[in-house]
Amino acid sequence: MKISRRSFLKMGGTFALGFTALPGLKAFAASGLLKASPDPKALAGKKWAMAINMKVCREKGPEGCKECVVACHQVHNVPDIGNPKEEVKWIWKEPFANAFPGQEHEYLEETVKGQPFLVLCNHCDNPPCVRVCPTQATFKRKDGIVVMDDHRCIGCRFCMAACPFGARSFNFRDPRPYIPKLNREFPTREKGVVEKCNFCVERLAAGLSPACVEACRHGALVFGDLEDPNAGIRDVLSSRFTIRRKPELGTRPKVYYVV
Amino acid sequence: MYNARPVIIGLAVFIGLTTFPIWRALEKAAPAPEPELDTPAIQQMPEKLCVEATPTMRARHMQLLGDWRAGVVRDGRTVYAGQAGKKYEMSLQKTCLKCHANKDKFCDQCHDYAGVQPDCWTCHIAPGENKP
């Protein structure tokens, strides 16, 4: 059989291509991610959001009720350092004037003026923290939740400077000794990383609603998918007048307040 | 060969000196560790199966854990189809350490021997650690 130089080179080229592609293919097949899938129980959404009915919180909740805060901080191993300068918080209460700067005036109704407002990460649709993160440690998931990948966080705190809501806390020291009761199902953080509310992604993945929503016995917190027209949160948003924190900054927060 | 005697002696001394750290280490090499599988959770298993076969786990557990980390944190994939089609939750604390509850005898032994210092435990809680 006679082979022309042309076809010999073609065949040689094909073999060489096959041999160079093989290790790559093997590595790909060995990658564990091919065998990984989401939990079928997981709550799926396209645009998770929260509505906080402060009227219900004020009227039905007992004075100084902090059940949602306690539940969240317990589930996520949030330390209680005691020093306000090093405070770590995921969800907390802020006076009205601080939560909604520019909205307060001296003749404001007494039920709102100076009253504590529940605040947390707004999981902005246009998150400035994500844009500034140099390692993509913080990123927006497909379902709209802005999460931290603390494996990648280098502690530069750009995100803290970028967040207009002060929703992020830095671990100035090892938080372990300051965690009153350790939840062994969830990791802690370490010295030198930033943390914040994660909209309970670990609970959503297991088919549970966020810890704060579950903890509120009066239903002041409503969590749901904005893209789902039948979701409870859409009811709240279409039937009540709601406001968001600092909408003028264009970050498009996804935590809505019934004042 | 000119000056064979001093050259050969010199070479022998040179090789001896340069390889000194190697044969010195050989002489008193630490015994290879044997990770212990004796935990109550493993003892109770009818068929002692890990997520993947033992040789795979031994050689590639770090890649697997890295894939799990990326899958869970960045992709929201939390269920892993392991060997024999068994499903596992992809979690160091909730899956790996539930069976391998003896971190010091399972993880640390080999890591110390190999001189690697994985920084998993600064955040992830090992069993028995920080008992409140």
C-alpha cells in the first residue's frame, strides 16, 4: 500500500491530537464534580428575596424580641465578641435613622422614630461587594444570593468598604472562643476573613427556609422567590407599600420593608 | 589516569558528604503511619465503604475535597454519587468526619508524616474540638 505524504501527515496529526487530548479528558472524567448534583429536596428559586414586616415585628413581638437574631447567630456560629469595634453580625437591629438615612425627620410618627429596625445583607441585585472583590471570594449565585466563599477570602476588606449597608463583619481575631454554643453542622470562620448573612444557602440546599424566617413566630419575615408570581413575598409586595434601604445608590436591594 | 589515588579518594569523600542527609534520613526514617479506621460509626457499617474506593481516596482525597468545596460553595451541588451508587452529602463536617471521627489518628498522622499542613481546621470543626 502506498501512502501519499499528505495523508501520512494528516494521520500523524490526528494521532498526535488524540494523545494530547487524552490526559485532559482523563482529568475531566476523574473530576468529582461530574458525580455531584443538587439535592432534590433543595428549594429552587431564581431571585430569592425577603420582606420584613416591621409593623408585625413591633406590634406582635414582645419588647426587645431578638429571636430571629439569636436563631441565625446560633445556626451560623456567629461569635459574640462583646466589643462593638470588633462586632460580628449577620442580622441585627439598627435605629430607623441609621437603617433609612435621610428618611427621618423630627415630626415622624412615634412608632417609627428611633425604633429599632431589623437589618441584614440585602443580597443586592447589583452588588458592589462582588464587583470589588479581587479574588471572587464573594459572588452572586444564579438564584441571586450573594455569598462568601471564605476559602478564597484574603481579608482585604474591599467588600466592607464597598457595602453601603455595613452588612459585612471582619474577624479581627479567632472567633472560636467567643461562640457560646458551637453548631457542629456548620463551620466557623477564622481570623482575617470577612463574613455576612448568606440567606441560609446551606438550609435552602436541604429544603429548609432561612433560620430567621423559621424563628419568627409572628410571620414578620417572609422569604420567597420574586420570579414566582404565586410566592408569598409577591403577595406582600403587591398588597403593601414597601421600601428598601438606600435605593438611590442603585444596588437594587432585595430586602423589602413594610414600615 | 593521573593521580588516581587522591582523585578516587576525593570523589568518594565528596559523594559521601553530599549524600549525607539522604543516608542519614534512611537510617532513622519514621515508620509509615497506618491511618486508623476504628471508630464506632465505621464499626457499625455492614459493608465498610467510603465515598470512593480506598486507593482512590488515599491518592486523591484532596482533589475530591477540593471538588466538593467548589461544588457546594460555588455551584450549590450538595449530593455526591459515590461508589456503588450510594448518595452522600458533600460535607467535610457532616459526612467525612461522622465516620472518621478520630481526626488525630486518621488525618493528622499521615499529614504529619508527609509534612503537609492543610488548613481545614481553622474553620471546620473537628469532632471533640472546642467542646462547649
